[in-house]
Amino acid sequence: MDPLADGIPDAVRTIRLERTLAVLRTRFQPGASVGRAAEPVQSPEAIARRVAEAVRRRIETEPDDERRNDLVNRVLELLDDDDGGSGSLDRFMAFTGFDSGAVPRQQLPAAGDGVAAIGAAASRLLAHRSSSDDVLSGGTASSSLAVALRAELASADRVDLLCGFVRRDGLSLLDDAFNDLRQRGVPVRVITTARHGATERAAIDHLVERGNAEVRIGYGTEPERPHAKAWLFHRTSGDDTAFVGSTNLSRASLAEGMEWTLRLSGTATPELLRKFQAAFDSHWTSSAVERYDPARDAPRLDAALATGDGVPPTIGHAGLQVRPLPHQQEALAALDVERDTHDRHRNVVVAAAGTGKTVLAALDYRRLRERRETSLLYVAPRGASLESALRTFREALGDDKFGAIHIAGRRPRRRHLFVNISDLVEHGIDELPAGRFDVVVVDGFDPGAAPGYARLLGHLRPRELLGLTAAPDDEVLQHFDGRSAYELSLCDAVAAELLVPVRYFGIADDVDVSDVNWKLGTYDVDALDARYTGNDARANIVLTALRENVSDVSSMRAVGWCVSDAHAEYMARAACESGIPALAATGAGHDEAVAALRTGDVRLLFASDGDEVDVHGVDTVLLLWPTDNPARFLRQLGVGLRRAPGKAALTVLDFIGTQRPEFRFDVRYRALTGASRRALRRQVEQGFTALPSGSRAVLDPAARRIVLANLGAPSRLSRGQLAADVRSHGDLPLAAYLHQADRAVSDVYRNGGTWISARRAAGFVTPSGGPDEDVLLRRVAAFAHVDDAERAEMYRRLVDVDGPRYGQLTEREQRLARMLLFTVWPKRGGFASYPAGLAHLRRHRAVCAEIAELIDVALDRARHVAVSLDAELASVPLASHARYLRAEILAALGYATLRRPPGGHNAGAAWCPATRTDALLVTPGAGELVSTELFRWRPRHRLSTSSTTGQRYLRHAEQGSHVVLFVREMSTGDSPAPFRCLGQASYAEHGEDPLSITWRLHRPMPSELVVEW
């Protein structure tokens, strides 16, 4: 094989290859490298394959089995770094003179002879002895899938199954195997779907009740689409195997069909099994599947199977109780945080149309009503269906007489009222008593009625205000203190199958707008209008691209977003002249044009920004002018994201010209990908490989060059630019500046910058400094992660120059003080006592003031509920789901002292005798999520289960010690990356060689961390 051939980028860099590359460099590019830069370290998999191939060739030439074994053991001995413990016995090969695989199963010890357990274990071991990959099918006796499955199940210690449907006739083939799993206590996880005409509830019930299985079901809106089918068999020996193919759990698939299944061995293809495990765990923790309990969920599953659309009947079917979907549960939890933790009662939830915001509002109101009787005002945009909203609330409350729809022209007298914003404006908002309604829900914000919303929200004084919007634009957020309680990203909504996939095409339009004036953070609209309206060449590019990327323009429903009414009318004429029926939704003809698109009389509707287009069947969107406003971008896409019968995806055609340097493609693409600016550049270069299933994004070569050039432009402010920006916004506190300037905390603290230094450079007055101010200011950014109320309040008291002295604090407060001091001075700072360190810190008024401001910003942005550890660790001021630096963790648990400061600690675990706690500090690569409640940890150091530490991990409950799990998050700037506390955990199981321990969390992992891990 030629190592220089195209398509072989993973060739091992041998000495011969390096010499060849050196010759090429000298001949063709002296002083330069050839091709892309090599990774500094070659992957272990590539090196291992190279060594394995060399070993295979050598032992093939050795005919004597004993000498073969001796040769292999010499290689293993050379590689072995063990101290001769029991682990070596598992790695070295034994020569016995006979083939153990040839021992008949009937010769094993029989049950009842005193060694039944040993006999059963040996039987399972010999039933599974193949380390090679294989191909199986359902219909051939020589490679029967059902037979192979029974053999794999007999030796498995944990089983995962992903399949499209489950039937009783398929389970009957494996009943004995599942009975054996139940008797051995082997955990089984199954992911399947509510597939009409295929899935049988009786079969799923049987799996749960008699098969020892935990089942999660996808109630997707497209259950008839193909689903992955795969088995994964885990073994404590590490010899995992997997079956991947097109077979479901049915007799036709397992015994009668001709479908092929690939058997993968962890010995032969370990990397593939690791990827499959990660993919299964990702599905298992996804909000698209939900845990099934026959006693609770049987009616729901029956209804989903009967309807044939796979949609969980959250409202109005067979008397079922309204229940939140996973993303709605997250939103409700976020609202709890805002109200209970932050005492905020004007909250807005941001999620695209079609994700169930009205149901969310009804569920939230139901919770509020359970606490006390409350009156309700529900406000919808003009033209929205009040009947549907009222029905949703009645179903959620179980009260078919709840509420009434306001009749235009009458006084709104009912206690619970549903009304359109236009009717409220017509009646006179000021006529409503400000405190009449306890709860006000504003479900959607019509851009054309912005003054009415401003008057309404400025006048009413409810106990709870809840806004629901599809796009987080500033005009909406200003009514909610400039912040949202919860945002469901477009990327997450598509991944959860709440919205249709997006197929995005970026097309160069040959229009250069880099010389168009830039005003107030956007292009001059009038100048853009002049550039686009009447541009026949560009219109021809648009309509040609439409025909090329939409298979049948005669059946599409498309909306083209234009920069002005004149632009929309021009494009409608151009489309009609090209043979595509089109209208412009402008002026008095707006409603008629929208109705024509809804009925199919026209296939293409052009509208300008601010126009309301509500047509569920829209499947194509044209973006005909450049906007980097993310709210506007989401609103434009949102018109076509709803699911509808026969709609497989939303096609988006984005026409891209040369832009000004101020224009930012990253803020609009972030909505599609969820990626940072740096990661987004890689996505563009690699072809957007990380989009949700079913979605794709393609840039033509010219558009790709424009986007990459834009993403490559520097986006960070220099210190001088930051000072100028701070000066331009006036003398503001940190939180107000970040909001008004739309900056991130990292923009201020990047490259050693601080808020105090930026204010001083801007010419504003700041508190006095101190003897060590320069050194201490560099540590301020370390407080950007503080996100639980107790710690934030105590830290603020401690940095108050008039705050309490160390000796006046309680034991718990003193732990918090040590956490703060070691955050400032991880290596102790040279102080002989904690009171001395606290006193010295308070001599630096500017540093203390900035720490307090930064803590306020960090706590304000917290989006989780922090819960104290269990009662056994009541004196430890740590909370699950809060973020901590290593120094804080070690100080809180009593590990860090002035004699043993935390600055020198970098291990992956710490035993803290003072609290009898093992703190496990997991970095990426040292652990993996099994489920929201199970986490598999791999110690960074070689550890034996027979050692004192190993026994403490495995028997912590018996020995009276505790385990607290922390996982490190990704760094978002120059400040240290914190750990997220997952709380206390209990031993679940372990595997050996290398050792891995699965911990059961006392509190499920938060959803945003599930996505990251």
C-alpha cells in the first residue's frame, strides 16, 4: 500500500515515510511542510494496529504453539507496566496443550454438585469465545441471528438494545435467554418506538415485567421512518460485542428474514464499539425518548399506537392527564429557578413555533393554581386561535368550564379571560385595573402590535407574568428585564424531533454590499433596497436556485423574506414572469396573499420583515437580504419549521453576497449548529458534519469563501477597543454594560483584562487600589463561575471591607471563607492564618468591588437549581449542579489547608479524611455518561480493586465513607474551567483491566451537561 496515496490520511508515520516526506520537502517546498500538518502524537489506535499487524505476521510463521505463546508473552512482558499483581495473569497467555473451546458444555459441573455457580459461569464463558467480526442473517441455519443472540445473551453482564419495534413472536424466541438475564440480575436497556402496526404493547410490557428491562420509547412524529437496530453486550471482562443491522425484535427478523446483521467484537474493533456505546448513550439520554412504566404509561402507549402518528397525546385524548414533554420539564424547572432562587416574576420563554409553548403555559398555570387560586389573562396575537388555547388550558386543568373568550366590543368581565391583543387595544388597556389578574400569559408577540404590548405590559401588575416568543429580540426582552428564563435552541428542537429538519443551502448572489452604510449595528435598509429591487440578474439567480434545489416548485409552499415591501412586490412579479405563481404580502392585500398560499392558489409568497405569515405547510424559505440579527433569522426560519403531514424537512435558500466586516455570519449559523465561532469555522471547513439527524447545510464554493473570510476576521476586542467601547456606553456597572453592549464576560476578562482596568482606561472613577492589586486582579476572573445563592451571598459578605471577621463565622461559613481565599491564593499566598489572608484581601477595595460585581453577574445567569448535599455532609457547603474550581472543592471537603494548599493538586481524585469523602474530579476522556443517573468513571492512575483505595470505592457504603462526583466543563475564555458538581454517588458496578466504576447519582445529571458529555 502506497502511504502517500490519496485517501489514506491515517497512515502510521514510519521512518521510511518520514524520509520520503523529507525528500519531497527538499525538492518541492524547501522550508515548508507537505500537505496538512501532522498531529503531534499519533493516535493509540493507529499505533496499536501497526504493532498488531507485525505480531500477526510473526506468529503466522511460527508453527509451534508453545513457542508462539512464549513469543507473545515476551511482547506483553515488555509492554506490561504492572507490578506483577493479578492483572498480569489476565494479560499473559497460558499453554495448556488442549483447546478449551472444544470442551462440551455437558461435561461442565452439573447444578447441585456444589459448584453450580462455577459451572454456570464457565458455560457462559465457553458459549462466548469468538473475538472476530462476523455476518449473520435471520434465515440461514448456519448463521441464525436468534441462535447467535441467545449465545451472546448467555455471557452478557449488561445488555443494550435499540430497535424500531418489539413484537411478542420475536420475544418468544429469546424468552429463555431473558429469563436467564433476570435470574442473574443483568440490567437490560431497550430503546424502541411507538410504531403503528408494528410495536405491540404486550411485548413491551413483557420486556419490563418479566425481562428485567428498562424501556424508553420514542413517541416521534415520524414513526414510520427507518430506525437504527442494534444490540450491545457488555462484559466485565471487557470483551464486549455488538450486533448492528436491520433486524427488529420480531420472528420475521430473527428467524425468517434475509436481513443481514454485522457482529462486531470489542477485541477486533474496539473503536467501533466505543462509538456505538456513545451513540446509544446519547439516544438513551435524549429528550426524544421517555421511560416507560406499564402501570403509568400503558394508556398513553395504546393511544399513540392507535392514532398511527406517534404523537404522545398530551392533551384531550381519552381523559389522559396533560403531561410535560422533556423540554417543557426543563422550561418549568427554569421558571422555578427564576421565581424561587432569583425572585423574578416577569419571565419569558423562547422556543420556536410548534414546540408546545401554549401547553407549557397551561402546565405552568396549573402549578401556580395548585398553590393558591389565581385569576388568568391570556393574550394571543391577532388572528391566533383563542379556541385552541382555551381548550388546552381546560384539558390541563381538567375543568371543561374554565375560562372564556373575550367578545370584541364587550367589557372584559370574566375572572379567567382569553383575548387577542388587538381586542384589548380596541377596548382600552387603561380601562383594566392594573392588579386585576394574578397571572398574565402573553403567548406570542405580533411585531405589528408592539405599541399595544408595551402599553399592556407597562400597565398591568400581575403576581406572575409569563411571555412566550419564538425569537429573543430586544423589543420583547425589554419587557422582561432584558433576559429570558429559558431558551430552546433551534438545533436542540430539531434534534428532539419537535421541528422538521433543516436543509440549508448558502448560494452566492454576486452582489457586493460591503460599501453599504452601516447604521446602529445593521445595514442601511434603504441602501439595501436600492441594491436589490430591480436587480434582474440577482432575481434570475434566486429563481434558478429555487428550481435547482426544490424538486417540485408546483407543489411547494415557499416564503421569501425581502428587505422592503417594494422588494417583495418586485420579486413576486419576477417569479410570476418565470412561471411560478407568487404574491407579495404587503399592505391591504397581506391577509389575502397569506390565504392564497395556505390554499395553494400561489406557491410562493414574498414578505418584508415584520409581516406575519402563519401557514403551517410552508416547506421552503428564501432569505433575500442579509441580517445577522439572530432573533430575526430565527423568526424568518420559524415560518417553516412546524411539522405538517407530508413535510419531511424545511428547505432554506440563503443568498449571500460580499459583506462588510461588521456583519457576523457566526451569530446566525449558531442557531443552526449551536457551535461557537471557533467551532463554527471548523464546521464550515468540514461541511457542517455535526448537524442534527436529517439536517444538512451546504455552501457553494463562492459562498463558502465569503463565510470563511468573515469567520476568520478578528472578533475579539483589544484592551484599547474595550476601553473605548466602555467609554461609549457611559459610566455603567458591569452587568449593565454587558447587557447594553451585548458582550460576554469573557470579552472583559480575556488576555488578563479586568473590569477595573477597562473602567480606568475609559476615564471613569474606581475604588482605590492596594499593595498587591496587579496580582489580585489577575485572579478576579476565577469568580465568573459562582452560581449558587449561598456561596454568592457569603462571598459578597467576605469581600465587603466592613464584613464579618473570620472568627465571627460559623463552621460552615468558615469553610466558605477558605473556599474564597484559596480561589484567590491557590498556593496559600504566604499567610500564616486565614484571618490574615482575609484582612489582606480587604485592603484592596477595587479588587473586592470587582469580585462582588462579577459574582452578581454570574449568579444572575445561573440556569439550574442548586441543592445541598445529603444530610451526612450537611457541614459541607457544596451543592449539586453548581460549579466549583478545584481549590473550592478541596477547601470545602477539608482536604486543603494552609499546610497543604490546593494549588499543587492535579490528580483525578482526592481522599478527604476530615469529611470521609472521596472527591472524584473527572476530566474529559476520564468518564462517560451511561444515563442521566449513571456515570462510568475511569481512574487516571492504575488502580487495583484489592487496594485500600479500590476497596473504599467499591465498599464505601459499608465503610461509612462518601463519594462526590465532579465533571470538568469546557473553558469558555481565559478563566479556569470549573467542575460541575453532580452530587453524591453510590457504587453500581465495575469492570476491570482497565478498571472502570459506574456510579449511581443521587440526583440526575442536568440536561445541558448531558448534551456536553
